[in-house]
Amino acid sequence: MNMSSIRNEVERAVKEAGRIILETELDEKLIEKKGSKNFVTHVDLEVQKVLSRSLKEIIPECSFLREESVSDTLNTNKPTWIIDPVDGTTNLMRDYKWSAISVALFVEGKPFVGVVYNPYLNEMFSAQAGEGTYLNNKKVKVTTRSRFEECLIAFGTTPYDRTQAHRTFELAEKIFVDCLEIRRGGAASIDLAYVACGRLDGFFEMGLQPWDYAAGLLLIQEAGGKITNWENNNLYNLQPSSILATNGLIHEHMLSYIRKYSLRKDNKGNNFKI
């Protein structure tokens, strides 16, 4: 397996799959509801099928962890592709044009390649371990802002657990009061990529799945930023997690908001599940 060229090969595969998003007419009859406010379309499934085939050609002896494959399980004994075929499915359904394909490759339990592609803007964010982060082949870095009142922050509202919405919005309100401005786009992978390239200074969201953040994890690390769960631990175990991603300089400051407003105890003295 020639690891040196994998990033470029993944970029080609993802860009080809992105044409499906741009060219396929959405059929509302083929939209399925997976849970409360959580959907899958025939576009998600077709992108995943095409991508899986292409990525298996790149590394034949691989495993998969894909959003739209309930039978997939994490296998750290093989190189593993983590795929979100359409991050921002609700945006896709409403022609909001703010969705992305997210692909990560983990090797021996560590991120090796991360790619996030927004086909609507033709923006390809990519990273390979030790080689930096790129936007359309131009190297990018996180911001160097440390004054929180100058920072632009994004947040997400996970569709997986609406019962925790009050915690997200209370935290967002407190941060909004103190930072420059706040944004919510509806596709975590794009938000993470925007932190990596310096368009955002930070991003937080509760209860994300590994395919939501795996590619963005490497993008941010290779761009000089920091990404952890809300208890400041790394994310290499690829478990459902609440995410904080920053330029690194404001990470501890944002964690202080999380500790104060979200990491509260239940009536048994345990942290709420995050």
C-alpha cells in the first residue's frame, strides 16, 4: 500500500462522488426517517455506495464505519474508512446548499487522512498525517486570535437527542454574549474545516457520531488547532462524543464555559451524558 499518495486518491474519489449531490434530483418519496428529525435520502445511499467502492480500490484490505450502514463496526485491526456520505442531509432536502462529504482514514487507531468536500462551493479540505492541511491544494492554518471578543464561533444542534437542546442553547447564549459573533450552519464537518482554514476560531456541538468529526479531527490537528471532547480528552477512540474544536489559543477559555454551563451533575452526582 503506497501511503504517500492516498490523500490525492481520496480527493479524486470524493470529488467524483460529489457530482452525485450536484446532479441527482431529490425524490421526496425516497426520503426515509431514521429517527426524530434525522433522515436519509437516496442521494446519501448512492454517494456512500460509490465512495465505498472507490475507497476499497485504494486499500483493498480495509474496513468501514459508515453513517448509512448499520452493520458496520469499528475494526482497529485494519485500515478503516469513516464515511459520512452527506453531512447536512436536512440542508440537502431543502436545497440549502450547505452539505459536505466527509471521509477519514484511520490506521492503527490514529487518523491518517481526512477529507471534507463541499460540492456546492467546490471546496476540498484535506489533510494527511504530518503533511499539513490544504484547501484546494493551498496550505491553510488556524487563526492566531486569543482575544475571545474578537473570535467567530460556530455551534451545532445535534439531531440525535433533542432532549438536550436547552443545554446547547444556554451554552451558545453565554458564548454569544462574550465572543464577536456566532454561527450555525447545520453540517459539522464544514464547521470543523472552517476552523482548520481560519474562517472560524472555534466550534462546539453535543453528541456527534464519529463520521461527523473523524475527518475534521485531522484537518484541525494538521492546521495547528486543537480538537477534544468536552472533558478535554482526545477523540481517537471514535465514540459518540460532544466536540470542541478551536485554534488552540481559546480552547481552555471555551472549556470554562462548557464546565460552567453544560458539565453539570445529575441528582446522583454524575456528569450528564455528553
